[in-house]
Amino acid sequence: MIGVSDAKSRPALDGLYQQLLSRGVDYFLPGSRLELASGVPLSAQTLFRTNSPNELSFQWLGNQYTISGAGEFTDHERRILRSICRFLSTRYELLFESETTPPALPVFGQTEDRYVSTFLDPRVFKDARSAADLPDRISAAIDVLRISMLSSYEDKRISTGVLLFGGMPDACHSLPNRPADALPYASELTSIRSFHRICDGLRTIAVVDERGYMVEVVDIEEWAKPFSTMDLPVPAADRYRTHSQATLCGGHICLVLTPNGEIKVFGEGVQLFNFFEGRWRLTDTASKYQRWESAIGQGDLAARLFAAGLNLAEARRGGMFVIPDNPEDILGLVSGFDLLESAPHERHGGKNQLNYLLRNTRVTELATAVLESIAQIDGSVVLDRDSTLLAFGAILRHRLPSDHGEISEGGRTAAAIGASQFGSVLMISEGGQLSFYQKGHCIWTM
């Protein structure tokens, strides 16, 4: 560990690491505010303390910091903050304070990848010795997927994936013996032409042992079958449900490069991170779903809409679900001609002539495929809190709150902001993002 006198003798180096900390916080916790409070005696470990629901203080490399956010910090937000501090502390120690001299310093490369790696497996960057001795399997896997992202087959993006075997008990699986000629799961694999065909990430997936060697290729559905009856912590997209199930036990971590060119990271039965459009995002699925479920108040309805939204996002299909707080507000939101209960003589051409097919239908009893189909029709799906379908393909009447300026994202975003003044809105963009709006503001995006 670094001594205070050493830190004071390196003001330029301290300033650099303060900048690295600030950049890491800005990257993974946008909207938060990090401040350097004062110098304090150095503790043997980084200490975190909760000052208030939306403010933390912590001691790191001889300085006291506070970080504040717009809302209460979630468990995963606290965890990524600790991971950033842990990795940077270990890098500092390994470069300048440790007597350990590894053959190759495992601290360079994409810094954000290392933060993700430390979040997923804190053992690797626990200290200088572990960083020198343990392979950083996660960063190596990310390198493989990122290089693969640049490849294509017959003018189509490829997909691939890997399961990093965990170090916790798993009664259903045992790691096979490592063949004598096993290859490390590293960037060199991408030069093998058949590599992506053998493990496509959607049906088949590579299994990597604790030292980073690829030892098996498995059918992900068969591998996850022992966990198929277990409930996931939150609903998942159908295509990646088995990937979430595969990480429910054993501490396994699953990384997938999707056909959309996105890297998804699964662990603990949920998606934890995604890498898309050149940057990592902390998914924080559990806390976001909890806020959505709390707003809807009906667990089965919240789960059905959330899962449908994820499926639409994966298919890059836009849509919107609107749940007004009060039934009396419906005519202020939807034209009477769009309501499913409208009388036959009030209907006038087009979609309205099919309203009878879904009248008096509960969304919780509607086939998932039908729900997703009607969500793709231009307009919005509107339903009440008892899950009764009120309208689909509805063009919403809305006005923007007075504190909103011009909306640059497009008409769907403007409609979501306006409609959320009446209740809760789940919006799916054609770019693959899922957003929750309430009271005229975006609560979260994932």
C-alpha cells in the first residue's frame, strides 16, 4: 500500500490518478458529481460511507472524496465505484510500490475494460500480487469480442460468445480437464476462420477455465437446462434468457457479441453491462426493473411489458406502452376513435375496423407474440392498471411540460414525455434502447 509521504512526493502522479478517477466516474456514473474534500491519513483500505441517500464519501490514495447524484446510488453503482478505485489503486501499487515484477504488466489496454473486469471478478485486481499472478480472463474475452465485432460473414455481422467458468459451487456442472493443446481464449483465436462458426454465441458458446483456456464448446440451452425452472431476478429478452439462466449458479460469467454488434455481459442471472456504439454502460437491470414494477404496481403486468420491450429492442423495433394513472384521463390522451370500446358507427377505416379483435382483452392473458405485434404498429399501446387493453396504434394527444425545451431525439420521445404526465410510459427505440418515463421526465434508459 502507498504511504502518505510517497504520495506527497508525487504531486503530478497524484493529479494524474485523480483525473483517472474522475474520468472513470463520469464514464460509468454520468450525472454524478465527484469532489475532492481534503487530505486524510491513509487507511489500509478504501473506505466508503453513506452521507445521505444520494451522497457517498470515500477515502482513496490519501484523499477524501464525496460523490453525489440525482438519486440514491444503487448497489451496482456503488460496486462500479469501488471497482474503479480498486483497479486504479492496484495499478498504482503495481507500477510504483510493489516489489512484484510480472513479465507483462496487466494494467494497460482499455481502462474501461479493466473497470468492467474488476466489477465482475474482484479477485484479479485485489492487489499487485493477484494482478501479476491471475489471468484477466474478462478483459481477454472482451478483446476477442471487440475484434470479432469488426468481422462479417457473407456481408452479415457475426455473433459469438463465451462462458467463463466460475469459482463457486455448481452442482450441475464440472469443468472438463484441459487438453494438452488447449488454446488461450485470447485475440489470436479470431484469426482461425472456423472460430466464429463453432461458437456463434446464440446457440453454441465457448467454455473457458480458470486459467483462461478454451476447454469446451457447449449448447447454451442444454448447459442452462438445469436452471430452466428457476426464476430469474428480472425478466429477460427471449433470445438471451438462457444466457441469464447459465449464470444463476456457480459464479459463471457469460459474454456475447450479438448480431446487432453489441456486447452483452451476463452474471448473477441478469445482464450487467453492454458495450454499444463505442462505450460501456452499466445496465443495472435489477434496480431499473424494480422502479418500473413499483410504478406499475402489478408484478405480472410489469414483467410482461418489460419482457416485450426487451424483445422489441433486440429486434430493433420501436414501440411504446402507456399506462395512465387515472382512467378519467384517457380521453385527454387518446382520441375516442382509437379506443377499442368505440361503437361501430364511430370507426372510420384502417386499423379501427379491427378493434373488435382485441376488445375486452387483458394484456397479461394476451399471447406475447400478439402483444409485440400490436406494439410495432405506428402509435402507442395504451392499457389500464388492471392490464385491460384500451387502444393500440393510438396517436397520442400530448403537450410537453413547461420545463422542457426542444426535444431533439424525435417524435416518439416527445410523445413519451408528454404521455408520461398522465402516468407511466415504457418507450422502445429503433436503436435498441428501452426507456421509462414518468411525470414528464426520463427515469432511466438501458
